[in-house]
Amino acid sequence: MARRKKIYEGKAKILYEGPEPGTIVQYFKDDATAFNAQKKDVIEGKGVLNNRLSEYFMTGLAQIGVPTHFIKRINMREQLCRSCEIIPLEIIVRNYAAGSMSTRLGIEEGTQLPRPIVEYCYKDDALGDPLVTEEYIAAFGWASQQDMDDILSLALRVNDYLSGVMFAVGIKLVDFKIEVGRVYDGDFQRLIVADEISPDSCRLWDMETGQKLDKDVFRRDLGNLADAYTEVARRLGVLPKNASPITKPTLIN
Ligand code: TMP
Ligand code: ASP
């Protein structure tokens, strides 16, 4: 096979040029990082699970009319996506206090918020993705007012979709992060959900026991990360229901 041109390598994924103009191939690595890559490990099977889970969520979003970059899965670790100009923001939606919000405001983790709260971080690893306000975003031209209206609407639609999907399998969606990108259709431009949606970028708690089924398992040394992601995949039907926690998952096609 001809060697593909690497466009970008991030902490958990590699992007290659796609087979057609306007496409990219997104490769999911097994690397796990936390605290801006100060903590690192390789978790066998994580990339395979996130490839399938992100496919599952992006496909579901498309089915309810939320545009995403996902085109199709190519193999265990790769998916074909539409290329887009990533808006340099991490868009976080929170339903319950946790993580940096709890630290910042002294609210106990797990406290339900009065309504979903959307926050924005400027995407810059060297700065540790600092929290920014809409005033910063407008003043520095990272996104227009129209973009911000569209981003808010996308973020809340993703929140409703993901909360519902997770609720149905006994999981509480505490918070999540998305990224959005700009695509051009002739004279029109619009924003679509890009990057990935996976337990790497969400907080997922079992509704009965409160058990964490997301990257906090790695961040906080709570057990085996692949087992937690396998449990999410199993509940959603992405893995066979009787799948035992495994490091080399057998996935349903
Ligand atoms: P935080 O509480 O650490 O700010 O995280 C909020 C949510 O965003 C949580 O679901 C994890 C996710 N997240 C990422 O996807 N990437 C990141 O770099 C960080 C810091 C958080
Ligand atoms: N993704 C970030 C990192 O690698 C932070 C995190 O998810 O905790 O360091």
C-alpha cells in the first residue's frame, strides 16, 4: 500500500491525508495521556475501542441531523473523515460538577448543575488549554458571533443526544468535550462536530454505583482503562453483550 502523508500527530490520534480531496484518515493510537501529557501510558486496545465508540456516537448524531466529520470506518483503528478547519476551542458541556469545575469553584463532584453549563478553552497545549470567555474569543477572532451561536446549539444538541444514549444504558453523562470544524459547501460554510467523541473526552459514571467508566480511571489510577471502555462499548451494543473485559476486543461488525 502506498505510504500516506501524515498531516498531524496528536496525543491520542494521527491524521493522514485521505484518498479523496477534502478527506482525512483518523488513526486512533493506544496512547493515553493526562495533565497535558505529564502522565503517559500505552493502554492496549484503547485505540480500537475509541475508534468504534466515536463511530457509534458520530453516526447516531448524523441520524438525528447533527452534522459531523465522520464518513466511514476503514478498519479497527482508522476512520475516514471529512477534513475541516478546526476552530481552536475545546467546547465543554457539564451536567454535574466534576474535575476542574469542582476544583475551581469548590463544588462537590457529582452535584447536579442547575442547567447544562457550556465553557470554552483555547486549544493550545503549551498553555495547557486555558479557560477563556466569549469576550476573548470575539476579540482575538477565534470564532465569529455566528460561529458561537452555532457552536452553542451543536454543543447542546450533542449533550441531549449523548445524555439520552447513556441514560438508556445506565450511565450518567457528567460532562464532555467536543471540537468543531468549518467546512465549505460551495459558497456556504458551516460548522460540524469533529475530532472524536469517546470515553477519553467524556465523564461517564455508572448510574447505580457511581463507578467511573472514562479517562478519569487513568488520570486517577482507579483501575484498568480498557476494561472501563469495554464496559461502555458492551452496554451500547458495540461489543457483544457477553464480552468479558478484554484487552484485545472482538467487535461486532
Ligand atoms: P475538566 O474537568 O478537566 O476541565 O474536563 C472537562 C471534560 O473535558 C471532561 O469530560 C474531560 C474533557 N477533557 C478533554 O477531553 N480533554 C482535555 O484536555 C481536558 C482537560 C478535558
Ligand atoms: N488530554 C489531555 C492530556 O493529555 C488532558 C486530559 O485529558 O486530562 O494531557
